[in-house]
Amino acid sequence: MAAELKISLRHYQKLESNTADIKRSTYEKIAKILNLPTCFLLNEEVTPDQRALNINCSNQLLNLLPVGIQINDNNGLIIYSNKKYNELYQFSSEDLKRGKYIWDSMTDPEEPEKLKAYFKFLVEDRPQPTPYFTRNTLKDGTVVPLRIDWTYLEDISTGKLIGFLCVVSPFPA
């Protein structure tokens, strides 16, 4: 039992460390895409009280943005979305808990397979990010043209691809 506890604790500490790296990478990518300065909240020398305030500040900042923010993993599963994204797509937190993929709302029935192939290419070859234009169907049936500006999310310590950060906004048809 003691050996199992040590292994569990070691794994927990590693997970906690990787989560911090992912969070830092995510905030830096968002700041870069939106042309904002990287928040002082990422400064390692802040006090624990400041750090607790910083987490709330960061989430509030993302929810104030006039564009949707979506983070998805390497399989296309949406793992985070801000308030504007959820409003745009008419998603509830329950919708996302059930699991949504980036191709689930595509309007053209052939587009999900094309996007899956493109997504696989992005994961394997990692070309320079370029805007992606699409038309998605919302929960109420409305079709919306969208522009998706995206970048890769990488683990800071290893450089390994861990997902994608996307800025999603309606685009004039």
C-alpha cells in the first residue's frame, strides 16, 4: 500500500507540473493571438494570494472577450470554450461535458471528413497556422459563416503538441 501511495503521489506531482506548463502555454498563446501583453499573472514570483486572484482574473478576461475561444485536444475534442464561444454555438456546459468535436457542427455533410483529414495533417506535419473558414449549424438550425484563427498548443518543457487554441468569430458571408 505504501509503494502504491508513493507512485500515486509522484504521478500527481508530475500531472500538477504538466498542468501548470499547459496553463502557462495556453495563456501565452491567447495573449499572442489577441495581440495582448502576457499577463503579469504568469510571473512565478507572485504571492499565493495574488496567484489565487490571477486565476479568477484570467477566466474573467477570457469571458469578456468579444470572440469565442476554443481549445481542443489532438483528437479534435473541445476541452475548453469561453462564454462568447458557448453563446455563439448555443452550447450549455452540459453539452460540452457530453463531448463535442470540432467537426460536430459542420453544415456540409462532407466537410467533417475533410476536416478530419486536414486535422490529421496538422497534427502530423505541423504547417504554419492559417485562418480556417467554414459554415457551422447552431443548435437552433441557424447557419453561421465563421473564421477560425488558430495556433498550436505545445508542452513548454517538451515541445510536444498537446492541442490547438482557436479564436472563433462570425465572418461576413
